[in-house]
Amino acid sequence: MRGLRLVGAMAAFPGARALTAPPAITLDAARACAVAMPEDAPRIVMGSKSASRRALLAAMGCADFEVRVPDIDEKAIGDRRGDPASLVAAVAVAKCDALLARHFARPRGRRGAVLVHGDQVVTFDGSIREKPEDLAEARRFAASYGGASCGTTGCVVVHDVRTNRHRRGPRRRVVDFGAFPPGLVDEILAADGDIVMACAGGLMVEHRCSRAPRASPRARRRRLMGLSTPVLARLVARVAADRAADERAHPLTSPALGPVLGRPARARRWAVVGDVHNGAKAASRVLAKLGGVPVSPYGDAGGARTFADVAGPVDAVNLVVSPKIGERELEAIAASGTRYVFLQPGADGARVVLAARRLGLVVQRGCVLVDEFPAADAA
């Protein structure tokens, strides 16, 4: 299938099997309703094996995208008795976090990728419906829609690995069905039961036998096919705009040196968080090399004890502290508007890296005492 590249890492997931191309009915529906992806769209990694989402992404014009399946238990996330919008957002974000932790833990790997995740549920008669457990439940779901209305609630989450910015787009839609003629549900399940089983609420809106008379087929499918392509296109356009703005403000002059050190160093004001006043500690040597603002969580020698105490703008922060302290400091760093964080050995725990990415911070691991800096004229 054009537009789909399955990567070898798929085999790393328990029980993973090669994905088959979406069925013709889904491909035709996707081509009929998808909006175009922005021309400057970055490379996409789809965090889903959903046939409809893969078909929609290809129909949007993505020439090449990867599929990586998050290894999470969706049933353990969220409250099925609560707000459906909160549920789908929680599941989509959990998928994103799982992919970040499993496949994008190293900041220098796949820096150009944009992760795309989605989740959707059907609401009917005050209850939330996910994928049917079996054909009997699929039959009950489908039969209940005849002459009735149901709603769909979805969420698209986009995460830019390069900038660590995270954006989401919710959507709610209502679809009204006319009365189903006798035998319609049996016909749908007999022809495409396996596809229906993979649809939230057993709602396969692209099926030729389904009709929602108060909406045009194009508008209905665009809104209901598991991934809102207008929302996705808008979010990806914002990613491209964010990248362009970042490049203007903080040009990456030396990409090989990493996303933090590869930016001009001469005009940067650093803050170093660690045991900076103890000459026997590495933090003091880091401060001597970088200069900038000393921050000591250990309360010695006065001055700033947390990054929140620092006055004035700071361009980048070097953390030389335990992961527990580092996680706490990240909140203050993000709140200040500072976006670039360098993690020294011992400060670069997986939880710290993931927390930084959730906050939209650009992270680099390494040691500034040995890592190369840009040449002086790069500033």
C-alpha cells in the first residue's frame, strides 16, 4: 500500500504480526473524505494499527509514514462512567507517552519525527461504547442505531519529537440514522464483521449499507472515521509553524552536536542547577565552564535554591541533580518559558526525560565537561 512503511521494530511487540492493507471499502471511503496534509508536513509516525487511520493518513497524501503500536492496556486508562472527552484524551496521551518511552528515549534519534495518535468512542443512551467484545455485542450495538442517534467523541494528539511540543484536538459529533430495513445488520456483519469488530461502538460509518440521512456521506465520514483529518491537518500545520519560529529564534547551527549544544552558545544565558558551590562536585566545574546563574537546591552560600528563584530570562538549563530534584525543577523551568535543558549523567533518568517532553522542553543528555561545543564564530 502506498504511503505505509512498516518498520522492523513492530516485531518487538508481543504477539505482533505484519499488518495487512486496509480493506477496499475503507480505502475508498478515506480517499473520498480526507483533506490534504500540509505541504511542509514533517515525517509522521502513526501510533496505531487501525486500518481506518492508516487509510486516512495515506489518503491525506503522506508519501511515507511509519506505524508503531503502543503497548498499553487501554481498558486500564480513564473512567468509562465519566466524560468521554476526558477518556479519549487520556488514552491518546497514554499512547503517545508509551511510544516516547519505548522508541524515542534517545534525543538524537529520529529528531524529525512527529507522532500522531488518536482515540474514539461512541456514546449511546448515556453510555460509552468502545470496540465490541464479540459478534453478539457488535450485533446488539448495530441494531440499536436504527432510527436513533448516537455520538462520537474523539481526540487527535500530535507530538513533535524535535521540539517536544504536544498538541491535541478534540471533536464531538452526532449522527442520526434512519430506520434500518430488515436484515441490514445481518448483511453488514456477514460481509464485514471482522472490520466492524475493530470499530468503536461497532459503528462502521463507511459501510455502503449505513446511512445517516441528515449529513452528506463526505461530511459524515470525515467526522466519524476514527481520525478527523481536518483536525490532524491543522495540528500538523501548527507543528510546522512552531518549528519555523524556533529556527528563527534559536537556529540549530550545529545539528551534530545535539538539540541544545548545537545552538549558538555565546549569546546564551545558562542556569546550572546542582551542588554548584562545592568545589569537589561536578556541578561546580559545569558552572565554571558555562558561566551563568548558579542554583543550589542544597541551601549553601545563599542565592537561588530553585530555578523558580532565578530572576530574568534564561536560555538553557543544565541539571546536575538527582532525578527526584530534577523532575521538580522541570516544572519551574517550563513555567518560566525556558525550553532548552541539558541533563548531566545521573540527572538523566527516564522519568526526567519523559517529564521534560510532556512539558514541551527540548532535552539533550550528555556531559558538557567533555562534549563538543559549537565553534565561537557559530554564535
